[in-house]
Amino acid sequence: MSATYARWPALAYLDFLKIVQPILTTGFSLAILVAVPALAISAPASLAQASSSQAAETLNQTDSPLSSARPPSLIERITAGKRAEEQWRQAVEEDPQNAEAYRNLANALAALNRDRDAEAIYQRAIQLDMKDEAAYLAFGEFLQTRFRLYDAAVLYQQMVKALPESAIAHEQLADSLMRIAPEDWPNLDTEIEVTYRRAVLLNPNQTSSYYGLSAYLARQGRFAEAMSTLREIIRLDPDNEQIYDALAALPTRNGDLAAAATIYQEGLAAQPNNSELYVNFVSWLLSHDRNAEVEAVYQKALKQMPGNRTLHREFAEYLAETGQLERAIALYQKTIDQNIADGYITYVRLGDILFSQGRNAAAKAAYEQAVLLSPDAYGKLGRFLESTEGIDAAIALYRQAIEQPRVKDKGAFYNQIGRLLQAAGQTDQAIATYRQALSLPNGQNIHNSAEPLAKLLLDQQRYAEALALYERFQFSFSSDEETLENWQAALRGLGRTAEADTLLQDVQAQRAAASEATYRRAITLSPESGYFYDLLGDSLTQQDKSAEAEVAYQEALRLNFGVFRTRIKLGKALFEQGKLAQAESIYQQALDLFPTKDRQYFAYDQGQLYKYLGELYEATNRPVLALEFYRISLEIDPLQGLVEDKVAELLAKASDNGATNRASTEAEAKETMIKDRE
């Protein structure tokens, strides 16, 4: 089995749960949406002193001193992708018949969003070795991440023909058919069931096929068959606790909670030492208001596995959450005495309870032990000291933490010190401390230092210094209303009133300009990617550079990217320039190119297209067409208040003019449009 396929059994289980969860009432389509990094990148361009109980609550606001590595930037990802492309191109040149090299080259091109090139190379890899499962699977995953689910199904259908004895091929075809609309595939339901059953027949030991088949049967309301299919997994994988979650989900969906609980009990009898299954059962009980049964499950679990750290901690947390604090303390202490404490978190939880009861000495001892085990506990201990021994004790602890090599995000503790100094009225010391945080190399969460520092400087009317911070770290600030108001205050304090008045627009423009620079750099590195031209067009549109956006979108289309969506944006760019005839032509092309398959993933774009056409017809004095296209847009996407206003405005005008709605249906609107174009 290929590495690419190795994760699919887990996906099949998740797919199953998505179908049988009670929240899914229609069962129309599985429609598993896979993550698309490209969309995530483009999104911005398109669119304490206190009482003991109070102090204990504030302790939950922990600042972790450990930080994860910074994710690679877009340019870094492109650079890495280019290196991979060069490596595999060389491999292809050295051995033109190497299907694996072609597949890896296609993967590299896909990572660079060079979809047209990647698709051609995937196809070449398959042509070189029609029996290569990995090539089909990689190409299929590529298509799915581009929301081309119908095309993925067609590909897997070809895979089945090339590999008629492959269980993986049949399962992938059935999985992909589960994700497309019934009208897109003749005899869809029959083919799904037949294909899953064929996959099971070809490899009776592949549990993911049983998950898929049971998910299909559940979607059809054939719950008894779905249950019996899932029970086959127990025979094949008796130690799999997930199967009991899936089995219990079926009667849960139908409201038969007693039957679901019986299934979990059956699982516990079969897997008495599976702590995860006990935890899952408790979670299910709590989610269905069967709290009275929870303790019995925990007691049974601990009797069966008396040395299990996780179960002891989970039970103690449950006791604490239900107000049984003394029992929770005793259980935490028991795990400590028996050397089965669940790491530093046991001491932190114990400290929290003791602190809430005012048993400060014992709480402090627990927090101090937690710090010895992990620097993540410094935040808890610091807040405890702040509440019980005062600011100086907490500051001393945070300074100690900063000196610890284990602590990676030292800036978090400088910020805590700055906050405490600021609360104590030691403003100059607080300012110096925040500056220390900002001076750290590779500082994390810079705005946590820069924002409070800028506010302190403003309070002292040190406007130039505050403004320097806002201008230096503007891309790290949250850009919320308070931040912008403070920024404006710095400008006004320096007499720069006009700049303050236009600050919001200027910041947005600067950020769009920064995005533009990034995408132009991306294009320099990967000029064959229409995706980056599309993003460039979006950033130019944000800056009202419609003429330049037009050029970028045209280039994206030349590179065969965003055939439908990019045309809509191109039409809008033309409209904004007053090129109304050209805009109408492009919009009409987009209408003609609306995807005939996987339409559900393009509904928003379709609604926008009809809205833009409504705007165009209104601008060209064709109110009947404008009204009809606005109405169609609202049918597709009802949550458009501005479009509703447009419809009301046009209807009012028609009434004032004594006119009637000559195009009350979409068909009449199209007929009017044809006459206008003639």
C-alpha cells in the first residue's frame, strides 16, 4: 500500500461520522471539504488583585513560554517548491520513463499552484505506468483539493478499469462518488453500493471500505445494514475503539440512547483495557445529559487500569468540574503518591483547586512542583504570586523564567513584567521592559509588547515615539478600533490631522501594497503560475488599481487559472473602468462557463456574478434586466442586504413610472437581453 493512501482509513472513519451525526438531517451529500492552502492565502485579498475564587479563575489565562516554530512564508514555500521542481525535472530528464519522478514533479508543481502544468504531468505519470496506484491517488487528491470532485470520480473510474482487481481503486471511486451531487452521475446510488461491495470483496481485510459502505447505507436510512457492516470491522480489528463510536452514532442519530450506551458497554467488555474507549464513552454520556452514569464508568476504568495516568486525571477533572473538590484533591494526591501523576498538569490542576479554597501554601507548593516539571507552569505560578504575595514576587518569578534556557518565548514574561509595573504606576520601568521585549531576536507576538508600550507613550504625550511604533509594527497590530484611535491620537498630537483622518484607508492601502509586492515576488519566482496573477489582481483591486488588475486577471486566464471565478473578477475590473461593453462580454462568458459539475462549490461566485450583471444593467439603463438579475442573485445568496435594497429601489421606481415588471421570470429576462444585444 502506498504512503499516499495510508491515511485514508482514518478519513473513512471521519466520513462515516459526518454522515451519521444527528446534525445532518438531509443526508444529501457527504461533500467532504479538503483543506486548500491556496484559498487560505488568498482570503485577505478577496474579500489583578481579587478574592481567592476570582484569582483562581484568572489563573486559567496562562501564557505559555514555549512557542512553535514560525510557519514558512509564501515566498519561502515557493522557493522550496522551486527546488523540488528542479530536483524532479532533473530526475525526469535522466530517466524519461520514470513514472515516479513524473508523479513527484507533478506534486511539486501542484504545491506551486501551477495547476495546468501539474495536471499534464500527473497524466503523463499515469500514461507511463497505468498500473501505478500512487499516481492515480496523487492526481485524485490534487483534483479534490481544487474542488473538482466530479473529475476525481472520473479519474478513479479510469483507475478501476486499469486496475480491476484493486480494492483501493474501487474504494476511491466509491468515496469520490459519495461527494458529488446525484444529478452529476447516472445511477449514482447503485454505483456507490456496488463499488464499495466490490472493494470489500477484493480485500475483505481493508476496514476503510466497510466504513465507507456503512456510511452509504446510513445515508440511505438502512441502519440495520449499516450496523452489520460496521460489525465486520470488529472481527477484523477487535482492538479498534473507534468502531464503537461509529456503531453508537447510528442509534444516537435515531434518538435511541439506551441502545447507544449498550454498544459502548459491549465495547468495554471486549476491550477492558482500552482507556480511550472509556474516555469516549464518558464524553458521549456528558454530551447527552447522562451525568449520573459517568462516575460508574470512571470507577470501572480505574479498577481495570489502576495505574493509568490519563484516566486518573480525567476523573479528577470531572470531580472538580462537578464541585466535588475534596474528592478531586484526594485523587490528584493519590496519583502523586503512587507516582502516576499525569505530568505537570496534575500539579497545576491540584494547585487551582487548593487556591480556590484559600489553601495558599499547599497551592503554591503544587505550582512550584509543576514549574520543576515544565516551564509551561510559570504563568500559573506567576499569577498565583501576583494574587497572594504581590507584584514584586511575581516579577521576581518572571525574571527567573526569562533566565531559564527552557523558556523560548521570553517576550511573554517581559510583557507580564511590563503589565505589573504599569499597574503599580512604575511607568518608566514598564516602558523599558516592553522595549526589552521588542529587542529580542525572533520575538513572538510583537503586538503584545508594542501596543501597551505605544499606549504608555501616548499617555506621556510622547507622540513621536508612539507613532514610530505604530509605523514600525503596523502589520503586527490587530487594527481594531482602539488601536486605530490611538494611532490617530499620535498623529493628531503631532499636528498631522489630515493623515489621522485618512489613517484607516491608508493602512488598508499599505497592506494591499505589501500583498502586491509579495505576489509580484511570487510571480518572479514562479511566472508560470496563474494563481499568483489572480492573487495579484485581488490586491490591485483592493487598491482601486482596476487597469492593472485587469492585466493581472487576463494573465491568470491566459495561464488557464480560475476560468470561471477569475472572469467574474475581470468583468468587475472592466466595469470599474467604465468599459461596460467589455465587462458585459466577460460576464456572459462567465455565465457560459459556469461549472456543469460540482456546482455547489461555486454558488457564492454565481450569486456575485448575477449581482454584478444587475449593476451593469442598471448602469446602462436597463432596469428590467437589472431587477431580474438582482432577484436571481438573492435566490442564490439571500443574505445580501445591499442587493435587497437595490430590488426595493428599482421596484419603487417602476411603480412611480407606472411600469410593470415585464421580466418577471428569468426566461423573459433572457429574451429581453437578446433583443437589447441585437
